[in-house]
Amino acid sequence: MAIDKNSLNRLKDKLPNMDELTHRYLSESLAVVAIALGAFSAWRGLFMGGTFLSLLFLIAGSAIGAFFSEQADKMIKMACHTFYKKDRASEIIGGSVMAAIALFIPFAYFGFLGVLIGGAYHYYLKHTDN
């Protein structure tokens, strides 16, 4: 089944430009890359730890984030202010550092993600109307 050139051009016009999206959502794009690198590194056991250790740190980080929400919130704010400032260079450097941590020490990165998950869980339970 061949695709004609006319329909391919219409499809290209409808899809957003990838450069535009990564420019607008740079920190989110780098976070996705870091999660993918960390998952691959943990799955294959490339450097340190492995799947079990990463899962254990994710669970422990979630519990810490949920039970010690004030301290976890301070840690999350400190990390976000350090790695994700408003200028583009520090955002790229911060995302690259997070991706390197995710690749070489995936259990530490998944522990941090666990704290984020636990903190978000506690925040939304506290701020939603039941």
C-alpha cells in the first residue's frame, strides 16, 4: 500500500513540529529521556543495581514521600530549583545530570521519582474535595 505525496504533506502539516515541542517542553522531554535511560539501565543491569533494587527504591521513596511529606516537599523544591531554573543552559545541564544519574545509578533516580510520587499522592489527597 503506497502513500501518495499529497496525503503525506497534509499529515506533516497537521502534526506539530518536533523542534517546537522540545523547545517548549525541554525539561519534560529531558525527564522522559532520563526515565527511559534509567529503565533501560535497570532492566539490563548495565552499571549499578538492577530491576529489583530500582523497584525497591521506588517503593521506599514513595513511602517516604507520602509519610514525611513536609521534608519530601523541601527536598523536591530544592532539587527543582537546582536543576530546573528559568534559563535554558541550566535546564539543559540539569536534565543532562539527571539523565546521567538515571543511566549510571538508576536506583537513586527511581528513589527520587518515588519521593515525587509519594509527595504528589499526599498533596492531592490533602487538596481534593471528598
